[in-house]
Amino acid sequence: MDLNLLNTILNTHSVSGFENEMREEFLNYTKEFVDSTDVDKMGNAYASIARGTDSKIYLLEAHMDEIGFQVVYIDDNGYVYIRANGSVDAQCVPGSQVDIITSSGEYINGVIGKTPIHLLNSEERGKCQEISSLWIDTGLCKDQVVNKVSLGNPVAIRPNLLYLSENVISSKSLDNKIGVFIISQVLKRLSGVNEKSLDVHGVATVQEEVGHRGAYVCESKICPDLTISIDMDFATDVPNCQKTKYGDIALGRGVVIHRSIDNDIPLTYTLEKLAKELLKKHQVSARNMPVGGTNAFVLQQSQGGNKTISLGIPCRYMHTPVEMCDINDVKSAIDLIYKYIINN
Ligand SMILES: [Zn+2]
């Protein structure tokens, strides 16, 4: 695995609707070994290996956008107000360091401020503050702020990748840069295979966090025989997480194969059989709802309908700035997808 790439993309901002830097990273990396790359009108990025004619068409999909914010108001003192793009957990927002990305691409550093606890009354102290009541303090005066910052500019949590051990990492936006990383590594491995006919298209999609919007358009471009969608999954090996409701998913126990019905269940069983033979560990989840939650349910219904498999990487603290996952689970997903495509 190319951990340099992982480190790079985890340090790259890709707020939903503003994925341009991440798109460049994905295309610049994959263009070195795939046969072609492309970008559609919505901004989804494609990296394709098409060699020979007698192969199934695979679409490997992962969304590249991350939750974040946009600027909605600048007050007379130069404080910047924001609203969320995607399901940001408001409890985790105050005290964050952020980058405002200006229209010219410059980063303006800031912190998300709030009223000190000492100045809150007892009723206010226990309450989660709405995002609209928080502000970004850039340390600059109003004139300097309005010179550079415009309404609608994206705002991202600053990069904070931390290797907690050799395998366990914490960072903002593991959801779903890990998925894009997996796709890039599968494509790289497939690109070295000569004897087999291949028709595999990796797509890093936009705007998943604001309604699965990129996924709606990518299937029609490729018309695949099978789509494999990769996203993060809720690890339940943390305090106060109901396994009776969310299943038993842990970091370090391998890739998660989903049996929710937005997946092709017979194909899921085939993949599970391969996982048993190939991997030391893998996990199975029925998910906490029959359909939805990832792009898989959109990909399944696009065009005339598609066969879809969705895979998850266990993730603790989803949609907080300190998401956590195990690189060994990432590796197991790469191994499984690669082998499945080679075998079929
Ligand atoms: Zn998400």
C-alpha cells in the first residue's frame, strides 16, 4: 500500500461541492498507471483500465467529499459565520481549527470560537450550541477578512492525521478518503496484470454527504455489470454503542461485507466465500436499516438497475474530527476486491 498517498489525501480538503483539490490528487496519482482518466460535468473523477474485450465491466465507487461548512455571513468585527455541508456533529465543532478556502484558493486559518464556559449560566452550560451561533475568528480585522473571504467559500477542518500505532490512525475525513485510497490501490495492482482482459473503472464521486448526488450520474457513464461501493462503516467496539441495534463491528477484524438489500445478496455470498478463503478475517453486517446510508442504494437504482456490492471499513467516531480506523482493515478490502475481479 502506498501510505504516502494516504497521508497526502488525508491532508487535502474536499468539502462537499468543492472537491477540486482531492480530484486532482486522485487523477494525478492514478493517471500514471491506468489507461485513461476523465471528469464528468458534476466533477466525478474516473480512472479506467480497459484491456481486452471479454471481461465484465466493473465500477469501483467511493465518494471523495468530506463534511464541512460554507461561509454565510461576515459581521462588523470580521467574525465569519458558517453553516454545515453534510451531517456535521455540532457538539464537536467549537474549538476546531479550520481553513477558509478563498475563491482564489488561498487558505485563511481560523478557529471556531464560542462563549467561555465561565460566562454561561447553568442552563446554557449543558447545551450543544447550534452551528449558526458559532463563529470563525481569523485573528484578522474586518477589512482584511472581507478582502479575502467571500460568502459561499468552503471551510474545512484543518488536517490532523495521527498515527496512534503502526496500524491505527485518527484523522478528519477518513470518511471517505479511505474509500478513494482503496480504489486507487486496487487499480494500481490491476494495472500490473497483463494476461487478463480487464474493464475496470474507479470513480471518486462528489457530494455524497449532501444527498448522494454524484452517485446518481456515474453509473450511466459506465453501464457496469457490477458496482462495488466502498465507504466507512460504524465500528461498535466503543462504549455505549448498542450491538443489538448496530451489530458487532470492530476495528482490526477486517473489511465489512454488507448484507443490506441494496446489495446483490447472491453476489455478496460469493464474495464472503472468497473472503473466507483469502483473508484471515472479515466481518459481515446486516446494517441497521434495510437500504440506504451509503451510495450503494443510489447506484443500485440508477438507469435500469444495477448489481451492487457495498463494503465498509470499520470507523470509530464517524463525522467527528477524530475518526479512527485500522490500516489492516483497509488492506483486507484492497486484497478482497482485487482478487474478486481477477477471479471473475
Ligand atoms: Zn459520511
